Amino acid sequence: MNRRAMRVISFVTQKGGAGKTTLAVNCAVAAEKSGRKTLILDLDPQGSAESWYQDREADTPRLVKIESWTLPEAIAKAHTAGYELVMIDTPGRDEPSVTAAIRASDFCIIPCRPTPVDMKATPPTVATIARLHKAAVFVLTQTPPRGERVREAEVGLAMLGVVCPVRIVSRAVYQDAHGVGLGVLEFDPEGKAALEMTELWDWLAKKMEKIVYEPKEADIA
């Protein structure tokens, strides 16, 4: 039986504060818990993901802080080391490292808060992803539990691309977990955020494979 192909996922948005790093590290924890060896590559100069990793006691998912020009080498090393997933955390602004991450990815996740400012900031990111012919989905983050604003945001984003049906609700537990180097699945396994993150990762993993999987002769045997 052949090893599952390694996938590269980037978390990208040219608007800061959308919860990109929180989404990246929690998806990485969820992926590891589902049995997929996962590496986080931190391209963000602010180093929020790196700070989270330094606070962790667990060795996995592993995180490496890199510069954008070393990205191809880092991905090649991850493949050699047997990683199944590489998740790239990027800066929350328009710069070459974001484009480099998108170019290197199989799948892009665009976090977006349901606010007018965040919605207006999404088209440049979408344009870069389209120009590089990459698959992508929107994930609504820091949302109220319910309300018209969220529904309006889903409708607006659906005009630009695929919107994940699982919303990341604004909950203090995300910040609490991040502050001690944990994912919400580890910090409060029975909580609403943990259920939310499990549902999110399950949906993203299935969607990614449907979009990017191309059968090869070795896989058909």
C-alpha cells in the first residue's frame, strides 16, 4: 500500500486579525489527532505560531520558523521526512511571502471575519489564488453564534468562491488555549470549540482531497 500523498495547505488573507494563526495551529492539532503527521511552517514575521509552539509540551505537530525563500527546500525536507500535511501560516498583509505560500500550496484556506472591512479585503487574496490556479475555500472566523450578519457574509463570500459551512464562533477558549501552547481539542476536549474544530477539519480534509486529488497509476493498483 502506497503512502498517502503529502498535501500543502496555506492559511492566507491580506487582512490582519482574521484569526489565521489560531486557525492554522488548531487545524494542525486536529490533523495530528486524526492520524496525519503534520508540520507547521511559520512565515509570519510576528511569530505568533512560533510563540505558541514554544509554549507547548507536546512535540507534535512540529513547527519550523522559516523565511519565504527557503519554502521550497522546507517542503522538500518535509516530504522526505514522511509528513502527510504541511500547513503554512503567512503574514496578514500583501507581501511576496504570501504569494510564495500560495504558489507552493495544494489548497488555500482564507479566514474571514463577518465584517465589512474584512469582506472588502478578500478580493486581492482571491485574485492572487486565481492567478496561480490554486484551490481555495473561505472559513468564517470570530463569528457571533448566529445572526443576519453571518448569513450576509456567507452570501457575499459565496460570490467569490466556496464557503465552508462550519463557522468558527468567537470564543475565549481559543485565546486561552493559544496562550498555553494548546489547541482547543487539547485544552477543552468536550467543549463547543473542540467540536467545532473537529467538524471544521473533517470538512476541510474531505474537500481538499476532492479538489486536488488526481489519481495516478500507482494509486489505482
